[in-house]
Amino acid sequence: MIRRYLRSSCIAVVVGLIPALATAADQTLVVSSFGGNWEKAVRAVADRFVATHPGAEVVITLPGNSAQIMAKLRAEKRKPSMDVVLMGGGLDVTALSEDLLLSYDYASLSNFGDIYEVAHNPIEGLGPSIGFAGVKLAYNTEKVSPAPTSWEELWNPAYKGKVGMMNMSNNGGIMLLLMMAELNGGGLDNVDPGFAKLETLKTQDAYFFESNPAAVDLFVQESLWISPMFDGRIAGLKTEGFPVDMTCPVEGCFVTHTNANIVAGSQNVELAAAFINEFMSAESQTLFAELSGSGPVNRNSVLDDKVAANVIYGANEVAKLISLPWHDITPLRDAWVERWNREVLAQ
């Protein structure tokens, strides 16, 4: 069961409540998170951080997905409310170019040397990945039989009305767009075949979603039987006993990174850096993997067999990771989102 937390009107979770006699030296750190099991996992890391940083307070805020976090950064450029943001899909590159993120020497942090090289951000000054996540084909094991082996199962008439698909504002949507483009004669430079293929999901009465937690709820309600999903979301449902599973189809699947960065204009830069350093630690990465379903980026993290079976874990698995060229995708992304909204959602 997902715990309920006391929140303010801005949808925030406060960690490490400070006594009334707190001093002026106390600092409050505002950290973005996605919802669902991610919120719980980020809060657990914040608990560890607060325990070793007396006087610190961490407020967890939930702006939405990476695109919505980016929109919030832009809206608050002159007076940012967040200190640390967790973002994926190469949007951190755009944010840095717009002076929304602080260029920082993350390699100077003590735990940086313990994370896998693939978790290093290829762009100088940008922060590391804090979790490996894959987009796989999720399905209800009681409703979908036999177990799917291909992305083409999304078009199986037997599942009409029970199919999900991510919008282009969701990083998973971008991944599926490129997958379908490549499978149908296109690619990064020609996504027309991908758009044409995904648009036909409307004949399946597909549910197009932006929010990953909302899609999780639909799986719980059995309103969705089959859909691309981030593996951590489905791992959480499996742990809770729901009849769901996930597979990497024969055509392939993707891995993505969520990177932690310090917001430009933050008044707590060193505290923010210390929080990111804690996030990279072996202990916090183990805890984060257990609660979020994301693979640990610290090579010294140790997972039990049950958790390890559902996440990207260990040097052998990490060596197989293939990431999309998000830094090439980012300049094209806004146009793809606009086209998706116009040609698919609005029709």
C-alpha cells in the first residue's frame, strides 16, 4: 500500500521536521520527484540525508514528469523554488543551455567514483544518473495470454480498449516513437513511419497517457491490460502482489537515465551537492532500487535476489545497456510533441 504523506497546497512532502528552536543556520532543500513509488523512494533517500545533516530539511515537490519539471524551471527562472531536480530524456541539456541548471563539478563528489561510467553525464557540468530504468512491455498475466513477445501485441484485437500508450511528453513515448520508426523504415532523421504506426493505435481505443502513476492505477483497476511502461513501475506492482509482469520484446527495449542536477539560482548549492552525493552512495542506491524499481548506479550496491530479478543490476547487466542519443533528440523533441498533440490526440 502506498503511504499517504501530509502535503502543502504545492504538493510537497516535508522530511526532517525542524524543532521550533531551529537556528538561522538551518537550511531547507527543495527536491523534485516523480509520483508513485518514486516519491516514496526519494523520500527514503531524503530521510537518510537528513539523519546525517543536522538542521537540514528536505521538501519533496511533485511537478509531474520531466517535461513538466522543465516547464516549472522555465516559469521560475528568476526565482526558482527548487534546489535539486531529477529529470530524464536529455532535457537537462536544454535546461543548462537556458541557464536553468548550475554547471557543477559533480566528479568532485566523494561517491562519484563508485558509480558506473555509463551513469556519468556526457555533458560537462551536468549531474549523474541516479537510477537505470527500462521501458518494457507490461501486461496483466491473467488477461494477456500467452505472454507477449513483440511490441505488435499492442495491436492485437483481443486487447482492444485495454491498450495503453505514452504521450510524447513522456520519455517512454519518445522511445516507442523511435522504435516504431526504425522498425518501419525510418529513424531519428525520419520519424514519419513511427507517427503513422502509433496513430493506428486509435483503432484499438488505446488510452494515451502522460502520467506514469496514472497508468499504474489503470493496471490496478484492470482498465489497462497491456502497455509500454517503465520497469520500476511494474516491479512495484509485482511486489504488492498484483498479476502483472513485463518483458523486453524481441524487437528490443530501451534504457533511460534520470539525472540529478542543481538548479541555477539555488541558495543552497553545497547542501544540494551533498544531497546528490548521498543519492549516489551504495546504501542509498540499494534503498532507492528496492523502493523505486530502478537499477542502482553504484557498483557497490548489494540487492537481494527478489529485488535484483526486477531491475538492471550488476556489471554484466550494465554492460548491455544501450541508451538513446538524447542529446540529439532534445532539439527535435518539442516539434515531435506538438505534432503528436496535433495529429494524434486532437483527431
